[in-house]
Amino acid sequence: MDIPLSTIAVVGLGTMGTGIAEVLARAGREVIGIDISEAAARQAVAALEASTARAVQKGRITEGERHDALARFRTFSDLQAAADAQLVIEVVPESYEIKQQLFRELDAITSPTAILATGTNALSVTRLAAESQHPERVLGLHFFNPAPAMKLVEVVSSVLTAPPAVEAVTELARELGKEPVAVGDRPGFVADGLLFGYLNQAAAMYEASYASREDIDAAMKLGCGLPMGPLALLDLIGVDTARTVLEAMYSESHDRLHAPAPILKQLSEAGLTGRKSGRGFYTYAAPGSQTVVPDARTPQQSTGAAAGRTVRSVGVAGSGTMASGIAEVFAKAGYDVVLAARSQEKADTAKGRIAKSLERSVAKGRLTAEARDETLARITAAGSLDSFDDVDLAVEAVAEDLAVKQQLFTTLDKVCKPGAVLATTTSSLPVVACARATSRPQDVIGMHFFNPAPAMKLVEVVRTVLTDDDVHATVREVCEKIRKHPVDCGDRAGFIVNALLFPYLNNAIKMVGEHYATLDDIDAAMKLGGGYPMGPFELLDVVGLDVSLAIEKVLHSEFRDPGLAPAPLLEHLVAAGCLGRKTGRGFREYARR
């Protein structure tokens, strides 16, 4: 199999097949595009002409290079055209019947030394290879959409695949400017195996009316730095495609987290498959359009909404990074802030941290020296919660320990004036348990800021069954004044972000624990294939493995789903004291400061 892959056939000229053909042609390969639909073939040529024209306009290629690339792409409607190809990449519909028939036909047409690659992300490569007379030459070559832009390519081996075939396509991927990741044969592989479980949970969260589609998408974009929210991404991928992938994943894993949410079936069978049909979770201007238009589920401005309470002063309880960050946010927005800690020394240290943060903003030109001084002047450091006697909003940001928080709320109940709003920044504990520690649970609400508070735009607003409407309105109004984006969610473990993020992280750990893929390959796959700002193991080491384990346990306890049980590897690392960057070792080792 030590042959140059200079002539490559791409079977199936849909969006993905056309994108792969473009990548190959621009990289100097002779490309044979095959599709039974002559209209699809013409559309593929037109798409390649248009994309290369844009590349010339942007200075990425010359007109001569464009001409050569177009000349290297030829289209046919007969599979016989693949006879001279050294590599055939199929990107036909995700059906065993269709793909297996194709592989049987290719056996009769291609050279026995030609490599046959399936572009599936949901079906078993081994099962497809078994249909070939030469299973050793069959493998998976999973590009990501849009193929010209996305760097990741998953190279999938079955137990039957010959190593030289894997080496040949891996080298090809590198020559195409891609980042190949070697993975074994199981549905979803690495990137989709992690991504689609997360998307499925987001669909189920929406179906349960826990949060609006807009709030779910905004939460994951603003809270995790993702390029798209999960429901918008499902519409882009195709609701029917997602359902197919999840069915394949569930058939192997029997993990309830992979069982397609019923809404995916409902939308698919109604033909509401996302952007391509003009409607899915959202409604679009036209089939194929990316422009979202209002529909019956679009949030309306309610004229009868409760008015919020007046907030002029804010108390922030705590002395850690989160407390000082929240105090800085409120003071910058013009509120008078009391920053209270267990001692005056701790409070002064926390205010000093704010001063350093503001100084950095001045140095970077984001803040004037005058604004820095005015902001600091609005903050009063206090060594006791007694100083909260006149605040309109009290925000606790102390340790994530229910007993500690309940004790603090008991104190706030005694100290704060009637009508003051009492907020907890918990990320995983029940807000109602804090509320019941007071004599005024109707005044208690969750305000989950994200770290670092001055930079992160998201605040999850968590109302309990006891929270008054005007308290909810107050917190939303305050969020807008401090230039944060509020999303509404109910009082259940994880709220929106952690409930979707941590099962994804847990599943990544399980992949490593099962020796399916390496840390580096998984991190690369999610950054390059999913557009994530950090890979799961980079993020886990930053968050802290002990913190992550605690959240996983809370989620597992709340939802009682076996799939949410913390990965054994995570528990072992925490037991060994390997907690991430803060200890110098987690999933990776770090230089001691």
C-alpha cells in the first residue's frame, strides 16, 4: 500500500463531499467527483468555483492556482469513474444498506490496493469493512463541516484495517494542512461522541421547558465561550442527522444520555430538520438560510411584568476571588458596595485585590485613572455582616458548602432590612435550601456569576418556587445595569451551564479511562472539531478536579442517572491529591510557581 494518493475519488457531492473535494483539489490532488445526481454534480462545481473565487479576492490563492484547482476537479455520474483512484472517500447518506452496497460495487471497480474510506460519523467502520473483499483497506476518514475551514480529521481504524493504509491517509491529512487524530471504531468517535451527548442533553433540557432555547444557547456561548449554542448547532448539523448519530451511539453504549431526546424524533418526522428545511428549534428566513426570524416561541416583551425593587447599594459577602470580582462589577456600574468578610483584614485584602484589578485595566487603557478612583471609593471594606443593615441587595459569595451558606443566610435574615433582596452565587447547591434558612424565602434568589466575574458576561438567574416576581424582576434589572446577560433557570442542580458542561467533561474522562483516546487527541479534537476554546482536560485542570468531582456528584445525586456517575479516573486523581493546576498536577503536570 506504499503508493502515492494523487488521484482521489469522492463519492457523494453534498455539502460535505463538495467541501472535501475542494480541499483535495486545492492541495494538488486529481479529484474525481461522483454523484448519481447530475444536478448535485453541477452544484458542486458551482460551489467550488464560488469558494475559490472568494479565496482569490481575499488573497489566499492566485488566479492561476484557482484555475489549476478547478481543472483538477472532474465530475461523473457513474461509479466506474473511480477505477483509477488510489483512494475513494464515500460521503453518501448514513445508511448501512447504501454504504454496504457502495463498498460491494467498489470492490469490483477499484484496484485491490486502493484505500476505501468512509466518511461516516455514526456507523460502524468494522461492519462496513466486513462487506468488502479486502477489509484491510477500509477505514474511516471523518472530516468536519465546513471541510475547507475545519482542521480536524479523525482517522478511524477497525480491527481489520492494515497499518499502512492508516499511515497513508494520516500523511495525506497532514499534507492537506489538517490535524489527524487516530481513533478506534465506535459511533461518534471522539469529537461527535462527546459533542452529540451534550447536544442531546440540551435538547432534553429545552423539551422539559426548563429554560428557553434562547437562554440555553446564550448560557453556553457566554458561560463556556462556545461559538454556537447547542440548539442552534443542532439546527446547523440537521436534527435528523443528530438523531441518527445518537441512535448509533445509544445502540452501543446503552447510556441514557445518548438515547435521543423525543423532541429530536418529533422534529425529524415532521420534516423540521433545522436550517436546511427552514425550521427546527428555530425558524429561518428560508430553507438553507442562517437568518433566524421571530416565531411563536420567540420571547415577547411583557408589558404586565412585575416592577423590580429599587437597588442603590449592594452588599457582597466573601473575601475570595469571586467575591472581589463581583464587588468590582457592581462598583464599576455605579453602585455603593459593602464588601464584608470574616475579619477586617480579609476584607481589606479583598479590596486590595480589586485595586490591582482596576490598575491592570488602567494600564491596558480599558479604564481611566479617574474611573478607577471613583470605583474604589464606592467600595467599603467591612469585617462584619452587620454593615449590611442598609443594603438593598445582599450577594453571598462564600464557600460552596450548604451548611456555611445556610448559616450566612440566617445572619443576613437578621441583619438586612425588610425588602432587601438576598442572593446566592451557588453553582450547584439548592437555592431553596438557602431561602429556607431565612424567615423571608420569597426574597431569596440565585445569581450565579462566572469566573472571572469582571470579564464573563453571563449570570444565571435562579428563582425558586418561593421567589417573588418582583425579586426576580429586580435581579434581571440589576444584571442589565451591570452589563451582564441574565438567563432564567429553575432551582435544580447545575442550572444550565454546569448541567450541560460537566457530563461532557465526565464523558471525556471515561474515554481516557477506557483507553479509547489520549488526553492530547481528545483536547485537539474538541478544539479543532468543535470550536471549543479549551479541550476538556485543559478545562478540568483549570477548574480543579475536586471542584469538578463535587459538581458531578451533585448532578448524579439530583438526576439519579447512571450515566452521570463520576468517572472512576476522576475519583482516583482527586483521592491522590492531583487536583489540577492549583496543585501542580491533574490530568497533566505543571511547573511549580
